Amino acid sequence: MPNLVHDYIKAHAQSLAPRIRELIAIQTVNPPGRDYAAMTTLLRRRLQEAGLDARILVPAKSLQRAILGPQADSFPRANVLGTRRVKGARRTLHFNAHFDVVPVGGDWKHGTPFSGTVEAGWIYGRGTADMKGSIASLLLALEALRATQTPPLLNLEVSFTADEETDSLLGSGWLVQHAPISPDFAVVMEGGEEDSIGCGHNGVVWLEVTVHGRASHGSRPDLGVNALEKMSALVLALEDYKRRIARRVFTAPDGSRRTPTINVGGEFAQGPGGKINTVPALARFSIDRRVLPRERVAEVERELRVFLQNAAKRIPDCQISISKISENHPCFSKPTSPFFKAMARAVESVRGHPSTFGVSTGFNDMHFFKHHLDIPTLGYGPGGRNEHAIDERARLRDLTDCAQIYANLMTEFAG
């Protein structure tokens, strides 16, 4: 990376905290998808200030209503796309980040989850690690290139997208199918951090299982069918399914081993009419099944449905129905292409350590670019601690490093 760019980022590292504070102050909590208009307006302006042509892209209202229902009118979706064309460049590098964040709860160390308080080199707040910190790092890198009049070696596209914390259908999923983009390479700005570069991620299947019982008076439980008891038996039966899938192993390039996981009851509820002296007639719970890169979502869903139905048959009077909430596909690329090697050099030159390639246990938007556009796609960002949890935070030093790494890639990789 030219010394001018490196020096600019170093000299302006202190601007990262107010940049992130500005972003997390807009509380883009999803669900339901708040303040997207304010966020996209701000991000468009910041991209323009960094020298990109930028615009807000809005999925058709009919599509939004089909996916979101009545919520589409109260919480409309939008995305931001910035572009920079470089004279003589034939290929295009795309950076992608989502701006929505998960809901908050609990008692935070610094009061409000949206304070952006800095302590001991860390900045606290919802979205600092996942993933508004990445956005701030990229904006600083783009600003550095413009301020020092250092052109990237490739054309640039930057997308800031909605709804990754739900299903991305109106965010990156919509973008790769409908937006005027033509990337040859993509960096999804999460899924790798510090010395690790993401070359894939797990997928997921989310199901909701409803157990149907029969209500009766609490003094005559023999006249009813207790849906909670049947649900409990079904959940216990899933222990056998856990043991089965634990035998499947995927080994990432860094040597880490992944097995499928299942989380039961992230959401659970009873039906209407519940009362302490009434036998519950309905109980429901969620299933979060993580899908390995070598598994297929459709096959995993079919297998899990069959297991649940067979388990229910073995439980007396256990009637169930199963519905799918959402799915997200896994992806994996062998990190052997020149693009992956260029990112490894960029990371190593800034971090001063050998880089590794890993596979994220969570899912992100990498698979949209890899599968739909069939282009080399990797994941890298500043990361942080306590994503989706109390006291989420990012380290300012890692944010500065990330800005320098992004700038390295833009000024040293020619495709």
C-alpha cells in the first residue's frame, strides 16, 4: 500500500470512534427493521464524500409486501450502492456489509446499548462488532484513497444492505438479482477477523414445530391431552438426532472441525386460552439447525422433518405440524485463487502474522455472491466481541487494521 494511504489512515484513526458512534446512533434494529431510511440516507452521503457515485435502491413495494406483509408499509426496506470506475480497469471488486442489527436487552455496562462509549481501546454498542464497525473501516479506507489521490487497481462497488439478521431477501439476496452490479470479486465484510480470513460459512434451517393437544380443566387432566408434556417428550427425543448428526464432520482449511448443531426453543410459546388451571391445548417451539458447507439445505430440512414426524408417532397422542421459518445456504471455497492469496498478503502485511482461512459457524451473505454470481468471495472484517449479546464491542486497533487491509487490497490487487 502506498505510504501516503497508510499514513492517512494512521493519522485519522481517531475518527473511527465518532464514525461508528454516528452509525450505531441510528437504531436499525431488525426485526422489525427500524430507521432504514435514515441509515441509507447517511450511508449514501458518506459514500459520495469518499468519491463514489452512490444511490439508494428500493425493492418493489409489491415484493416487500409479499415478503413482509403489512409490516412493509411501516418498515420499508432499502439498500445503498456506491460505484467508482477506474480508467483502464477491466474488473470490479465488490465490498458488502449489512447495516441492520439484532434487538437489544439486558443491562449494559455503559447504559444505553447505542452509546458508542470508548473504554480501554474498545468501543461499545449494538452493531459495533456486527457489523457497523466494518462499514466505518471501509469508509475510512475509501476516504484515504480519495484524499491521497491514490486510485484503486480495480473498479469498485460497495453495497450496504438490509435484513441480514433475518433472511437477506430484501437485502443482499435482492441485490445480486436485481441491482446494476457486475462484480468479479467480492468481500463480505464479516466471517473473518484478525489473522483469519473467511472462505465459507455454515447454513441454517429454521423450523417451527407446533404440538396439538386437547384442553381440559386443570382438575381433570385425564380428560385432556397436555401439549406441553408432549412437546417435552418430543424435545427429549431430539437428543438422539443430536447424537446422529454429531458424527458428521467438516474440516476447514485452518484445521478447525465443524459438526452440525441444533438449538431447540430459541422461541417457544403456548396457544391462546392458556391458564394455570387449564390443560394446554397447544405448544410450539423453534429449531435452529446449522448446516455444514458439505450438506444441502433441502436434504437437511427433509431429514429433520422425517425425524420429528417419526418421533411424534412413538409418543402417545402426540400430534404435530411443522412449518419453515427461514433458511440460509452454506458456502465454501478452497482458498487457492489469486484473490484469496492477495487478501492473505494484505492481512499479513498489516497484522504482522501468518494468515489462516476459516469457516464461520454462523451464516452471512457470502453465499449470495458465490452461488448466484459465481465469483470468488471471501469474508473479512474487524470483528469484535459479544455479537448479538450484552456489551457488544469492537477494538479500535482492529478497526484501524481493517481499514488498512481494505486499502491494501484495493491498491495492490489487480485481478
